[in-house]
Amino acid sequence: MAKDKQVKLKSIKNNDTVIENTSSSDKKRKHPFWFNLVLLIIPIIFFILLELVLRFTNYGIDTTEWVEIAPGQLVLNPDVGYRYFHSTSGIPYSNQNSFSKIKSENTFRVFIMGASSAAGYPFTPNGDFGLYIKKKLQILYPQLDIEIINVSLTATNSYTILDLLPGVIEQNPDLILFYAGHNEYYGAFGVGSMESIGQSRSIVNFILSLEKYKTFVLLRDILKWIQSIFTSDGSQGALKKSGTLMSRMVKNQTIAFNSEVYNLGIEQFRGNFNDILNQCKKNNIPVIISTLACNLKDQPPFVSLKADNIPKADEIFKLAESKSDDSTEALRLFRYAKDLDGLRFRASEKINDLIIDFSKKFNYPIVKIDSIFNSISPKGITGNNLMTDHLHPTFDGYKLIGKSFFDVMLKNNLLPKAEKEKIDPEKLDSLTNAQTYISRLDSVISKYRILVLKNDWPFSEPKSVPYMLKLFNQQTLIDSLAVKVIDNRYSWERAHREAAEYYLRYHNYNEFIRELTILITQYPFVSEYYKYVTEQLLAAKMFDDAYTFLLKGQKRFPGAFYAKWIGIIDLSKENIDSAIKYLNESLQYGNNDPQVYYNLAGAYSKKKMFSEALSTIESCLSLNPNYPGANGIKSQLHQILRLKQ
């Protein structure tokens, strides 16, 4: 027994020895710190190198925020929409308003942010409410460079604004105007959108932040390719490629009032807009926010849902129509019917309430556009008088929005600090309205856009192309140009150029001037437009009309041509000092134009500067000995100077 005990003890000891030896072996095999660090660094280096290679090879679509459209001129990248639209064809792009890469001290810069109703649909790109503000500021501050940059994108919402805002802040805005909130459900990444990637704001905003990296884009493209292998091209794909962007963006077609998804949309707006205004406040950026207007009286609910303890939208709408003698009650019911609408294209009253709350919380000025629209509408309820459809204003409606924002800018001392022209307010409004317009081409384009919109879901069953072409009822060249724009066969710019040439051929100078004014407003960096319009108007001896464009051309592209003709026209109007200034300025750019010397000699003569006049006319004759009238003036000047001796 004792012997057995000893054996067991020895066995235990041996086992202890084995355990100790094993532990010692583990310690020997434990990797050093640097080894673990290398394991951590290798994948980081790999992804950094991969990112650099992808950037160097220009993989994918460039979605950087700003691109240089002309030397020293930036615009919002037309491809930035690819950050927000991955499964929907036909991405939107902004109005392409340009601004200087380097902001001068002489510049007043305003950004507008929102969606299609902020962009000016259906009058885009040159018909948003920023146009009114720009014209008014240019009248008041002719010495300043006024930049109104509208970066609003159709079918987007507060996610897009929050994503673009840091880039906007980097451009040193003097003011940001927000008109947003209609698209919280069906806009890109909205809770009811085809482009939804979840209902968590944190996750959506994090994924949006990754869109700036090529590695993330590559990974997304690989996953999309794998998905396409297992996904057949069924009706869903066809739906994406047809119809308006509005109809293609809707995923959860109906969202009941006060439902979980409805409340998620409200919270989405609350959270994103709180972050947006926090960023603006942190960076000391002046801001004006606005409530949202929509068609209350003439747009019945798209979908009436049955729900417990909640009436149907169409029943409330009909009840509102019956309250013609009580406008206050009718307005309340029309708003309620809009909120009950199962298709959430129009912002809920809760969105407007949040906007008002944000104004108080952040102490930012507010424009109550919904109340302003109601106040000038029949019986105090907005309808087709100011709306082209369910929520996009008429051109007069957009001008009213612009005026309302401007009035708040004035009231809150948010106008430029520079000295402004002293103009009677009524006269200022009149001048601004006269200069804020769209052409007949833009009017037809907008009409056709609304026809397309209202002949598609949810307004009606989608119509065929032959049906739509018949509906357009094209009668003139302008009508056909408009169809080409709608059909994406012509750019907006090309259509306006051809319209201008058409009017010029038939000597319709008023419309010709209007088209060139619109082109220059939209593309102020294109020097050819200034030269083209002035040459044609000078040839037609329309000197007063040419003078306006000459001044614009000289300010933007100073040179001998513009200075020469400004001087000549000033001389004809007896503005002698100005004539001498500009004619001499023209000579500084090039001194081989006898016409400039001839007119400058005449200007000096009118100022009785006869010695200077003689020297100048001799320069004219040295360039062209037979210049008409020059020898006669030279003889007269010699006589005058001899008599003075």
C-alpha cells in the first residue's frame, strides 16, 4: 500500500512537472509586442495603398463636392448625386451656379440649400428664388460681386444637406438660406425611399461619410455586382428606369399618419436639422430658415388610408371644401387632410412646427412662407394660384419666396456692409421684378415638365411617349427645343443658344436680349456670350442696349473692345470724362486701333484739351493716313493752336 502511494505521489509530481513545462513553453511561444503591432499595421497600410492606387487610377465616379468649371470658377460637382443615388437611374444635379475659387473682399456670397422646391423646379436652372435675391442685391450694390449659389438637389433631404454642409462652410458664405423638409420620407436615404439604407441616423450618416473614399466605393461596387448575379432583371428594374424621379424614388408607397415610419421621418428631420444648425452656429455662419408651403386647396390627397381612430384623408378634404364660409376652419381642415395623405410628398405640419422651434432654439431668423402664401391666396388658402403642382411654386411664387427672404435679410441686418444705393423701396421692388424673368423657352420647358409629372404616378397612370408628344402639341421651334431639353437630347444651354440665334435671324431683338441675359446670368464665366450680344447689338445700332452688356463684359473680362465701345457711346452722350477714361483704358490693352484715337481726339477737343487732341489725332493718322475725317480735324486743331499762340 505504501508503495502504491509513492507511485501516485510521483505521478502527481510528474504531472506537475509537465504542467510547468507546458506553461514555460507557452511563454516561449508568446509573440512580442512589435509582432502584434505589425499584424495591425499591415491591413491599415494595405487599405491606404489601395485607396491611393484607386485615386491615382481615377477609379469610379469623382464625387468630390466642388469642380472647376472654368479657370478660377467652382460649381457643385454634377456627379455629387452619385453619393446619394445607387439604385435609381438618372441622378439629379444642381443649378450649376458658379462662384470664385478665391473669395475677394468685394464679394457677398449666399448659399441656398434644400431640394427641388428650393432649386426652382420646374423653372430650373435659372428660375429659383435666389434669382430674385441676386437681382435685388445687384441693383442695391452695383459695386459688389453678388454670388448666389443654389446647391439644392431634387429628391434629396436633410441627409444630403448635412453631408454637403461642411464643404459649403469651407467656402466662407456670408449667409445660408434653408428651404427644406418636403422629402424626409421619399428623398435619398429617407425612411420610405428606394435609396434607404436603414432607419438609424448614425449608420446612414456614417455610411455617407465613407462615400468619400474610393475603397468604400470599390467594396460597394463588388457587392452590387454580386447581387446582380443573383437578381433577375424583372419589373422592378424596369420601374427604376422609367417615369419621373419622383415616382422612381418611392419604396414604401403609403405611410400612415402617426405610424412608426411616420414618426421615424419626423425624428430623422429633427436630428439631422439640429446637427445642421449646430454646425452653422459653431462656425458663426448667419442663417435664415423657412417653413414650407404646398398646395392645400387644389391638391386632393393622393391616398386615403383606413386606420383606427383616424379619419380618411379624402373625407377631411371634402369637408374642408364645404367650409367656404369659414376660411379659418377650412385652412385647418385642408392642412389636416394633407397630413392624413398616405403618400408623404408634402411636408407634415410637424415639420413646420420643428422649423419654428429650431428658429427659437438657435435664435435664427425665420421666413414663414406657408403663412405668406396663404395670406395672398383666395380665402387665405394656398392653391393653384401659387403652385404648379402639389408643392412646387409658380414663377411668381418663387419671386415671392425670394422677396420674403430678402425682407428678413434686411430686417435682421444680414445685407452686405458696403454702402448701398438709395432707392425707394417700391421702386426697388419694381426694378427687381422687371429684371427677374424667364424666357418663353423656359416657360415652355416648365409647362412640359409639369405635364410629364402629372401624367405619371401618383397623379395618373404613366403615359406612353407618343401620347406625351401629342399632348405637348408642338407648334414652334421654341416648342421643339423645349421637348429636346425634356428628352435630354439638348442641354439647357444649347437650347437657349439656338433660341437666341432664332430670334436674331428674325430681328426679334427683345427676345434675343432676353435669351443672352439669361445665358450670362447662368454662365457669367463664358466670355463669348458678352462679345456675341454686344457685337450683334452694335451692328443693329442698338447702342443703349449694347451699353449694359459692354459694362458687364468690361467688369468680368476687361479688354480693348469693351472699353473702346463704352468710351464711344459715352462720347455720343456727352459723358466726356467717362469717355476719356475708357478710351485711354482701351489703348492700354492695345494701341493699334485708329478709331479709338479718333474718338479720343474728339473727347479731348470737347474738353478744350487741344494739344492732347492734336497728338491723339496724329496717332490715328499714323495708323491709317486715310482715316475718314481725321485730316480735317488735324487741320482744325492746328488752326486753333495757332490762334491761341
